Amino acid sequence: MTELFEATDPTTGATIRVAPTLDAAGLDDALARADDAFEHWRRWPIADRAAVLRDIASAMRGDVDRLALLMTEEMGKPITEARGEVGKAAWACEHYADHAEEYLAPVEIASDAARSYVQHLPLGPVLGVLPWNAPFWLAFRFAAPALMAGNTCVMKHDRHVPGCAEAIADVVSRVAAAHGAPGAILQNAPLGHELVDRAVRDHRIRAVSLTGSDRAGSAVAAAAGREIKPAVMELGGSDPAIVLADADLEKAADAITTMRIINAGQSCIAAKRVIVEEPVHDAFVELYAERLAALRVGDPRDEATQVGPIARADLRENLHRQVTESIAQGATLRVGGELPDGPGFYYPVTLLTGVEPGMTACSEETFGPVAAVMRAADADEALALANDTPYGLAASVWTGSAERGERMAREIVAGQVAVNGIVKTDPRLPSGGVKRSGFGRELGPDGIREFVNRQQVWVGPAA
């Protein structure tokens, strides 16, 4: 019996869309088409690939309302944020269309040769294993650089966003066909868990990219390692935001509120642990609590909604467990924390203070609109608390001295640090984690070079 992927409207809990998964024969067919498309696509001039990517971006911008609504329906992203995500996915396509030739240019290296250099050649079909929380952005964060490098993409998207996955594959296929390119340069491959390992092990898949939990990353990275295949893993985070005593508290409270509640807090790089230096702790908490309490939770289709529902019932249950356990362990509930009545998977914006190392809200990744504030005696203790986590994805530092913030950034064990600014991903800049937050980099020049053959060429004198 064919397994079904099922999309649930998180505002009601009702099933709104189902999609069949591929069986083993369907996977084999998808991989064969990806391999065949690669043999054509890799020979396309980079300027012609760029024209395809630019038209994909244009098609998404022209259909932004429909595409955004798919996200809102399937995982509850507020419609205003969803439109922004479609635009950001288009930006990724445009960025790599504009800069791939520069990023992939041969690098001349002097040696005993008449000429020696490194050139960047595509590898082949790349498998992308993607989560539900940013369906369009994360798909194109993976696909845009891979396609511009001359690879083809097989996209195993999350089972809860089948409509988004199909829409992504459709726009790429339609635009590619209009240019005379193979339609299979990117395919939607709805795979059950049992076939993901088979896809990773298949000889036609040459590399793997995964965004998701550290548990999923461990399994997929192990499979890729057994097959000696390159992989990029962008995994979970328990990101700290350090507020020092010389910080602009109003500015810090505004920005950290935004970082905590974007996508209802369902973001790997969301600020989850706010570590505040003792002299300003109480003043900051008051500002932060005021801002969190004022946020409007509601139907994500409503333009005025700032925080939508949690994507699924099981995720809400786990989030509430983390809150109640933390309170039982000694944390103080300042805002929210009570499960609402009524349909859907809504969860109130919640603030816990007095959080200490070892408490659930500190030791686990909280994927939802729950903020945890920790008190630090001084900057050194704040830094120690920030690094006291198995994760190392992103962090921010808030201080009146940018120089001091940059010094502290060198001591923070994370792949990305923002000083007096919101942590975000940007097509121009590399992004990724360390420790259990993963390895490899996406975006920027580093991202497109992850899945290429850095081929050394040594040229002697003419014979």
C-alpha cells in the first residue's frame, strides 16, 4: 500500500492535502532522470544556467500570493512572513545567477607547471533532505547554488508540506522547459523514511544536503559517510543572545523579540536563550516581557497576525512539556505558558526567567514562541553560559562597543555571530554550524563550492 504524505491545517487540525510517496521503482526512475538531466545540464554555459535561475525567481515573484498561501495553509507561517520567504527564495536564485561565475572562477596557483590552477566542476545529482519550517527558502538555499554549479537536485521535502514541495518542483520544471533545459534538473521525490537511506546509498546520488534535527542529521550523515559522499548538515540550535551591561536595552529588546518569534519561534537560528548581564537584567526583562506580551497571536491568514500556530499537535505538546518541566525545575513564568482552548495548535508567546543550566528550556532546543532568560554575573559568565550547549549554530551579542562585540564573537563557539543585529541567513554570506549543529556551509561563495569537484590542473610545456 502506498504511503501518503499528509498536510494538516494547523489552525484547525483538519487534513487539507494528501500526496502519495514514491515506491522503490519510483525512486529509481527519479534518480535515472536526475542522472540523465545532469549529463545535459552540466554542459550548459553558466550564463544559460543563470537565465533559467533568473526566470525561476521572476516566476515566483509573479505568483507570490499563491505560493505564500501554501505555506500558511500547510505549516502556519503568517501570510506576511510567507510572502517574504518567497521573495527571499527568489533572491537566492538571483544572487547565484549573478555571482556563480565569479564564485566558480578557476584559481591560478603558481607551481613548476607552465600553468597550474584549480577549477570547480559539478559532481552530479545532489539529494536535499528538507524540513517543514521554511519550505521555499530552505529548498532554494540548497538548490540555487547546486543548480548554478551544474548539478541536478533531488528534493526530499518534509512529509507535512507536500503542496509546497510540488509547487517548487513545478516552477523549476516549467521554467527549465521554456529554456529548453531538462525538466528534471530539480525533482520532488516524496520519500518515506525507509527509502531515504536507499537514496543516499544509490550510486547516482553524488552528495547530500540536510537541514533538520541533529538526530536526523546523524542518521543521514552516517549513511553518506559509509558511501564516501560529501554532505552538508545544518542542524538544530539553542542560540544565545548575550545582552551586556553597556547595551542599548530598547534596541536589544526589540530585536531579540523579533528573533525569538519569527515563524512562531520555529527557526533553528531563533534566539532561544537570552543571557543578560546582572546590572541590567531586571530592566531588560521588563522591556522584553512588555514586548512579548503585546504580540498578536492569531490566524496566519490575517495580515495583522504576528505569531501563528505551531505547525503540528505533537510539536505543541513537546513545547508545553518543556515549559512545564522548566517551571517545575525552578524557572519563573512571566508571560504565557498556558495551553489555549479551541481548535488548532496555537501556543501563547511565553517568557521564562530564572532559567539556569540543566533546566529543560536551557538544555533542549525549544521550537516555538518560548523565550528563556538567564542571569550572568558578568561578561565572562555570559560567555561561558552561551557556550554551555551541545549546539553551535548562531549567536548574537548586544553591547555599546562594536569592538568589544567582535572580541566576544571570537570566543563564541558558533558558526554565525551577529553583533548588535538580528541573526539571519543571507545569500551573500556563508551559514552553518559547529558541534551538534552540523558541518559544512551553505550560501555565499562557500555554499556553492561545497558540491563541486575542486579539480587541480597541471599543464606542462607543449610537447
